[in-house]
Amino acid sequence: MSAHGEPIPMTARRAGPLKGVAEVPGDKSISHRALILGALSVGETRITGLLEGQDVLDTGHAMRAFGAEVTHLGPGEWHVHGVGVGGFAEPEDVIDCGNSGTGVRLILGAMATSPVTATFTGDASLRKRPMGRVTDPLALFGAQAVGRSGGRLPMTIVGAADPVPVRYTVPVPSAQVKSAVLLAGLNARGETVVIEREATRDHTERMLTGFGADLRVGETEEGRVITLTGQPELVPQTIAVPRDPSSAAFPVCAALITEGSDVLVPGIGLNPTRAGLFTTLREMGADLTYENEREEGGEPVADLRARFSPDMKGIEVPPERAPSMIDEYPILAVVAAFAEGATTMRGVKELRVKESDRIAAMAAGLAACGAKVEEGEDWMIVEGQGPGGLPGGATCATHLDHRIAMSFLCGGFASKNPVTIDDASPISTSFPIFEALMEGLGAHLSRSNR
Ligand code: S3P
């Protein structure tokens, strides 16, 4: 059930082919960062194409609570009047980050080196997720955190009054942890150095540079070394948020598995740290092309064209590709069920600490739909049954996880029998127009469990 209301059961069934243009919303990762960096600069940042999903709206509320002015001007159009690095005021109330791990972890970083105290909470999913991965490095700056057992929310952070810069090697491949440390480093005098052994999404680095921070990236034997000079004056920006590749994944994959489909998904951000799914699908034999490749706002962008692909073959997904498609394994697992042969996904332990345990959720739901799935601590193998092969006819538990919800619904567009999910309400966290957009392409969704 969503934190904001009753669960919404939803059923997807086979209908006609999916055809048309799918205009998916703005990138969630970039939207969070645009609001936070806007709040940390002095003056007015203008944003267009902002994702108006609940996760991002919650980050906007948080930025207001820390003293920034956040104004909604029209669809996707927002202005943020920032307070500057080190300028956060103390919030009067608890900050509720809803379902968003990215929101809370980035904000923890952004406030940890200011002399303010704040308490954070979230929904039942977020309250289960580990925060120690962020509060451990923030303690090195001098911030103190007290949360529930296992470092879980609700949690109070006392920001460091006199922060020292840190040198930190991120122990898990996580853009959220990297970003939290960089955002904290903004208000520490001197150089903060973050080292990541595996490259993760680099939107924070790109955007910090765009806002005028002195940030250098070097590739060394240790990995990717990011050096940030503290206490810059960030300069407000005009940001056009590209459309989200992680949301594009759903109409793209639904088209690949649904007979007769041909869908164009325009203006999708194809930052190499995000585009691993599309590479994987093409290796599987998907009829997926990039049209009109260009650059927008410092990010590579293209129009994606996906057509029904009855000849997809299962593959072994290279584990080193995992960070660039970490949010896309649930929908890949669905596509794999419609390919010939096994698709092996290894090195995906991080999936166990997302909005839900995504390995367990996908394995259980796919098995209920008649797919052959095996799982281990950090792997999952889906044995495909070819085009149209997923039997379906089950109700899948979504565990407050938007991507699990959308993945099973996409499976239902092509499976022999309808697929029901117990709760579609979390979809609004990242893709509030999912239902209307998919129906516009010809999909059949109904808000009931029949
Ligand atoms: C995100 C990073 C990823 C991803 C999440 C968004 C970000 O998490 O799963 O949806 O915007 O930084 P991790 O960095 O924890 O892997």
C-alpha cells in the first residue's frame, strides 16, 4: 500500500500491438540533483522537464524546509531560489522523503556539513533501507547520525559545524553514496576526494561542474578518482532535464515483447552510465534503434525506436555492466522470459537493497506467472520460453516498488493470460503518467484484480 492512500490493484492483459510515440517524463536522478544544486546556489535556477513524480516532489518539499524557494510555474517548469553552499536553515519539522532512497541520501549529504539538525523519515519501504552506507562517510566530515537499528530511518543528523574534507573510497557501487559525499564536500574547506572502483551514474559530477564547482575526475589503478574543491560559490543554472532512460525502458521493453508493436520513445538521455539496458537488449537481438542522436544540456540524447522482436536470445549480462542498468534488471527479467534460452544476471547484489528486494520480488512474481527462474545472493537466471511464452494468470506482489509494478504490467501485455499486481500506487513515484501513456499506445490496463 502506498504511504498516501489505499492500494490500487491493476491488471494488464494482451491487447493489440503497441504503436505510437511514448513521451516519457524527465529523468528522476537529474531532477533530484537539479532541485538540490539549485537550492545550494545563490540566486535562481530555472528547470524545465522536471519529473513531477512523488519522489522528486518530496525532494522539492525538503529543499523548501531547508530554506530554498521552490516555485512551480507550469508542467515540468520549476524555479529554485537557492540559499548557497552552507546556507541551509534548520527545518522546523521532520523531513519525509516518501519512497525515495535517492532523495534522502542526497539530502543527507547536502545538509551534513551545515550547522543544522534535521530528522528524516520515509514510507515503509524507505524505512527498511540501509542508511549507514551514507552516514558512515558523513561521520568522517564530523556529522553525527542517530537512527533506528541497522542505521534505518527515522534518523536525526546533526550537521558538522566545522567540517573537514575527506578522502573516501565508496565500498559498494552506488551513485547515491558517491553523490552524498560530494554534496557534503561542498561545504568542507579543502579538497574532498571520492574514489569509486566501478563507475556509477555521473550526473552529480556533470551538474556540479555545470554549476561552477571545481571538480576533477581521473582514472587511476584505484578506480575513478573525483576531487572536489570545497566552498565554491555555485552559480544558478538553466537546466533542461532529459527524459528518463529508466522510464523509457518500460514502453521499449513492452514493444519488444508484444506482437506487431512499433514504438518511438523520443528524447531519451543516453548517458553511458545509464544506457546498459539498451546495449543488453541489442545484444539479445532486439530491434531497437537510436535515431536522431544529439546532445542536450551536456547529456547525450536520442530517439529510441523499438519494434516487436520475436527472435531475442538469452545472454549472460556482463556483471561489470550492472551499475549502468541497475534499475533495469526487473524489466530485463520480464523480457528474458520472452527470449529463447537463459538470461544470466550476475553481480546484482545491490538489487536486494532497492525499494524492495528486487531479486526476490522478480523471482517470486515471474515464477507465479509460470516462468522458470533461479536466484542466488547476487544473481538471477531466467529461462526464456520464447515470444508469447509467459503463461501469466497470476497476481504479483509489488512491495511498494514502482519498477516491480511496471515490470509485471509490461509482462501482462504479452503473456497468454492477464497479469495482476497487488498495488500500482507506487508507480506515481517515478512515472505518474504510465497508465495513460501505455493505454495511449494501445495497452490494456484495468484498475481491478480481474
Ligand atoms: C540513483 C542511483 C542508483 C539507482 C537509483 C537512483 C541516483 O542507486 O538505483 O534509482 O540517482 O543516484 P545506487 O546509487 O544506490 O546504486
